[in-house]
Amino acid sequence: MNKIILDFVIVASGVIGYFISISLITTSFYKNRANNYLSLSLFLLTSMTLLEWYDPEEGIFELLQSIMWEFLVAATLFTYFLVQIQHKHLKRSWYKWLYFPFFSTFIIEVFLHLDFNFNLYNSSFEEDGYAVQLFYSLEDGLSFLYNVVLIFWGRNLINRSNDISKAKRRWLLRLNLFLICIIAIWLLSNLEDDLFDSEYTTNFLRIVLSFLSWWILYYGVFKLQIVVQKDEIHQYLTSIRTNRTQIKKKINKATISKMITELYVLMDEEKLYKNPLLNRLDLATRLGTSEGYLSQVINQEINKSVIQFVNEYRIEAAKELLNDPVFNKYSVEAIGMEAGFKSKSAFYSTFNTNTGISPGACRKLQKTS
């Protein structure tokens, strides 16, 4: 019964892994350079898990299982980290040599197995011979060491990078830690197999690798992609100059205080409302007054609370993006984050309360108008 459950988990996760891999490179919502490497890495890990679980003893699948894909996975995951943090190593001449261990062992493995498994020619090597077994041992040890070096090197580069958002850094470090755990379990499974000739740790490794697909789907693909899209929207807005200005309130400037005038300047020019953590104390500090007095003045002169005043700016910013066809490729959640809302629920609730429709409905009106 336990084996049936384990088999089901591995096969189901394998299907999910392949589905995510294909989606990352074919869907416009996810497609980007970094996700191309993540897709390849996940495809390889899924294939390795299924091949190891199936354990073929002949034919093309036995040849595929014998190839040390671990070298390629280490290189593609390291490249994924470099692309995400936009590191200068990507432009170094030595960077491409990271793939040399895989291609060199790939050629040797194919050469040997075309003889051992398919008898296409008669080489001077024997499958059980000392030279071949020594090569296999060195290959296993170096692949493990190679993964360790690149994973910890990548972690160090992520920690030292100052050009990525907190959300992206948190995801990359979590993924890196997950990979470190996989490497540790990989080491334990090899030790268990050598010392006790059992597969408890190996089965656990299979489960962890299977769980990786589900975890990447939610945290690394869906949630992170919303953050990435938010960053893209922000970069686009700051890189272009248009004649459109933020919609300002129609008020009689002669009747408002200096404090309210300065408040509008902070909103219209510095766009403080885009800070999802902005609160009444922050505004009061910028204006050199107390929270209570700020609330009193806003209530008396604009007839709104501080949060209502800030959220109106956020709603107008979100509406502008939702009504602009340039941003149709971006998710509604990413637009809400760019406008200053800290969560999807807060965005939907506030938008619906202020406009009477959902953000999605607002976008559909723009498309049909």
C-alpha cells in the first residue's frame, strides 16, 4: 500500500513538473529569460526522479538514466540565480565553462553505453572493468561536489546583491535552501545505500523532489511572477514621459491650509501612496505635525480620513493602468501592488467599495469600449 501511494505521488508530481516546465516557456504571463532556466532545471529534475523511480535496465531509457544530468542541473540553477539578480558574471568569458563538466561526461557516457547497451562497436573498455568503475565513482563524487559549490556560491551572490526586491531575494534564498536540503538528503541516501543497502532515504528524496514541483508552482512561479510584473510596470512608468498627469482633486486652493497643499505635493510628485506600508505616522512625520492634528485637518478640509485620502490616489493609479491597453498583459494583482496595495484582498475590497465594480470588471469595460 505504501509503495502504491509513493508511486502515485511520484507520477502525479512528475506530470505537474512537466506541465510547469512547459507553461514557463509557452505562457506569456510567465515567459522570461530567468524562467527559461528554471523550466529546464525543473524538467531535468522531474525526468531524473522518474527515471530513477522507473529504474530501466536496457534501451534508451537506461542510457538516459546513466547520463549525469546533475552537472547540467547545477549549471542551469546557478544561471537562474544569476539572471534573477542580473549579476555581471553572466557577461564573463568563463561563464560558459560552467557547462563543460556536463558535456564532457555526456560524451563519455554516450560513448560507453553505445558499446555496453547497444553493441554498436567493440571498445577496449569493459563495463565491470577497473577504469570504467573508477570513472563512475569519480563522476558521482564530482557531480555532488559541483552541486554543492554552485549552490553555495549562488547563495552568497544572492545575499550580496543590492539590486533585487525583498520578495525576490526571499524567494531565491528559500529555493536555494531547499536545494541545499536536497543535496544533504542526496548525500544521506548514498551513505545509506553503501552502508545498509536500503532505500528509506532514497524514497524520502523522491518525495522531496516531487514536492519541489508543487512548491515552485505556487511560490516561485505564481506569487513571484506577480512581483516581477509589478516591478516591470514600475520600471515602465518611470522610464517614459507622458503628458498625462495624476488626476488631482478639484479644490479651491485659497481655502486650504499650507499643510494640505504640501500633502498634495507628496502624493502627486513623490507618489507616497505607492508605498504599501504608508501610514498616518509617516505622513505626519513628513509634514512635521502630529498624527492627531493631521487627521483633524484632513477631515475638516477634505472631509475624509487619512486612509480614504491615500486609497483614492491608489484607486486612481490602478484605474489608469487598468484602462491602458499597454498593461493588458499584466495581472490585476500586479497592477494593484504597483498602485500601493499590500495584498490582493485589500486591493479588490477597496476598489470595489470606491468604484462599485471589481478591478477585473474595470479592465473588461476598457477592452469592450
